[in-house]
Amino acid sequence: MSVLGDFWGGLLVGLQWGNLFYCFLGALIGTLIGVLPGLGPVPTIAMLLPITFYLSPVSALIMLAGIYYGAQYGGSTTAILVNLPGENSSVITCLDGYQMARKGEAGAALAVAALGSLFAGIFATFFIAVMAPPLANVALLFGPAENFSLMILGLIAAIVLAQGSVLKALGMIVFGLLLSMVGTDVNSGEPRLALGISDLLDGIGFVPLAMGLFAVAEIIKNLEQPEHREQIAKVSNLWPTRNDFRRSWPAVLRGSGIGAILGLLPGGGAMLSSFVAYTVEKRLSPHPEKFGTGMIEGVAAPEAANNAGAQTSFIPFLTLGIPGNAVLALMTGAMMIHGIQPGPEVMTKNPDLFWGLIASMLIGNIMLVVINLPLLPIWVSLLRVPYKLFYPAILVFCCIGVYSLNNSVNEVFFLVLFGFLGYFLLKWGCEPAPLLLAFVLGPLLEENFRRAMRLSRGDPSTFITQPISAALLALALVLLAVLVFPAIRKRRQDAL
């Protein structure tokens, strides 16, 4: 069947009433958590993971994906109106979006951001539909050795996610791998790192770990800082002028292309795409000195790029089973909860899920424009609600969700433990995202390593004699060298 036929089949899945509802719900929640500072898609998806137990895999992933790319829409609202990015990828939008709002052009900035994101979302959806099948077919050629090397490459590339020290990011990956080893060894049946705790014989639960590291830790971090918000700008007219359209559409086209390409890179996604798109627009502009004073191109390009990047980051996740960021690591966990192994076989064994998820992105982006612009007064009202009124409800929801998994109080204790662990990691400058990625990939990494060693009768050279595996390991070494050598050189220069 052709890509067009497969996509049409996925569209029929996405248009089912139940999936439409969860697509709308995900888009609405994504917009809400994007608007509210202090929240984000990672802690929100972590909190909602228990709910996915009671949904079909297709509905669950459609809702979680809607939260992810919906947050990119919502984040622009606070960036433009309050000079406070609701989502990391909207940081760059503050530069020109808020300045436009101060000049009375908030409506034009919001409309361009929404329409640019809509175009980018539609473009990215068809980009995924075209690119994913051939990449999945290539991935079917992979054996255990190639899969192991691919996951090593994914873990090394995950260091890009960390904003701080390379060594700290490597430490988080090692720590995540160690946590993934807790439980009973599949081959020998012997307990590993369980510390005599019976609840750990089945391993550390993904949900309490994710909730603790992101949701609870984020709450503790936010409560530590005094809440400060700028005056909310007034919105008068929600339709851009003809001049705004003329200046913004080339920026939207370039931003969509940049986001679609950079979204394929592990750790690329929305944030890197928005920064690169803004830099490109500034360099191409005949008046680069005006950027930061309220240029419409400075809103259009990054908003198109972050939405396109957020969506195309699903390509390596769906085809190779490699999550490129923390959100997709959480979605990997959601798939495993339903007994579905992310990777190339998803397209052949679960075509409804594969194509239904892709088609739902087209539906969700259209919904997001309807949600964002007409409901703008509601979002503005929510911005006035103090954060201290939100966090108690979030904590209660986390505890109820974790307890409901196995009706175990120990799960709640683990949630609290990982919450404080995540908080201290943030205080020490260690990003928890690489840890979560390593925790998700750890069991798969071990399984493929053991299978490859059994097939080669214990010969470790199988990882370098297989051409694809050797190429992936070489690429991982190059990437590691590119990341480590500049840091070492800088440290030596500072010492001198």
C-alpha cells in the first residue's frame, strides 16, 4: 500500500470519536500547561501515565503526543504577553514577541505564532509520513549487534539534551543504566541490586521514577523561587496586517524546514530548532539590528520551527525505537505498559497505532488553532492564578496515580524518594532527562548485547565486524569526541 493509502487509513483511525476526544483533550491540556509557567509536557505526561493503563494504546499515544506539541503552542502565549516562556522552546519568542506586545501588537504576534505553528505542524505531519516508512524498512535490517550499537549511539547523542557538564550527563546515563538493572535477572532468576526489598524484585517502576524526577522535583524547585510575573499585555486585534503576512510567511517556511530537519536529531527537537531558526532569520534580514525590538519574523520563524521540530522528533522514536528526548522516553514507557516494543516492527505489527498517531497530528494542529485564539481570554485569566494554588492538587494527583498502579504505599514512598533525588540533581546541575532515557533503553541494551554475544559464541568482535554496527559505534565515538574535546580544551585554557 502507498504512503497516501496508509495515511488515509491512519486518518480514519484518528477520526474515530474516541480518538478525536483524546486528541482534543491532549491538545487542550498541552495548551494549558504551556500557558502556565512552572509546568511543562514532561511532568504533565509523567503524571498522566497511570491513566494510560485504562486507554487503548492508540488513544493513549494520541493524547500524550497532543500534550507535547500542544505545549509548543501554549508556550508562545506567555512568552508574548508576559515575557515569560511557558515552555523552553518559547524562550527565543520572548525577544520580539513581548516587544510587539508592548507596542500594542500582541494580537498580531499571537495570530502569526498560531498560524505559523499550524502550517509547520501540517508540513511536519506529511514529512513524517514520507520519511518514516523508508527509515523503518532500513531498521528491519538490524540484528542484535546493530540494535546494541544504535542504542549506544542514542545514549551518547542524549548528552545533547543536557545543558551543563558533559561529565555530569555521562554520569546520569550510567546512573540510569544502573537503575534499569534493579530487579530479577531474566536469565539466571537471581535478584540484582534489590537490597532485600520485595517490591524491587520486579524492578523500579517507570511511573514513580518519571513522576518523581520531573513532576515532584519541579514543584520543589518552583516553590524555592519567589513568583514574579510581568504585567499582562492587552490584546486588541487578533488578525495580522497584510504587511505582517508578507514579512512572516517566508520566515514560517524556513522555520518549518529547519525544525523538520533538526527534529530528527536526538536532543534536537523543539528548543534547538527555535534557536537556529531565529539565528537564520536574523542573518538573512536586511535589518538584523532591529531583532529584539519587535520584528514579526522573530516570532514567526521560531514558533514554526519549534512545532515542526517537536513533531519530527517522533520519526526516530517510531522507526528506530530511540527516544530523542525526555517526552519521547515517557511515551516509550507508555508503549511498553501496553506491551508494544517501539521500533520498526510497530509499523508492520501495529499499523493502526503507527499511522493513527501520525494522522492525529494533522487533526491536533487544526484543533490547536481553535483552542488557542478564541480561548485567549481564558488563558490570560489563568495567568493571574498564583502557582501556590496549583501545586497541592498536582502533588495529590501524583500520589493517587502512583498508588493506583499496584495499590502499594511503597510506590508512593518511591515517588517521594525520586522527587527529592530529582530536586538534588537539579541543584547539582545534573539534568534528569539523560537518566530517564538510559533507564528506558537499559533493558533493551542488555537484551541485545546478550543476544549478540550468544549468536557470536561470546566473541565481542561481532560489534565491529558487522558493517552497520561498526559504523554506528564509530559515529558514537566521533560524537563523544566532539562533545568532550572542546570541554577539555576549555578547562586547560582556564587552568593556564
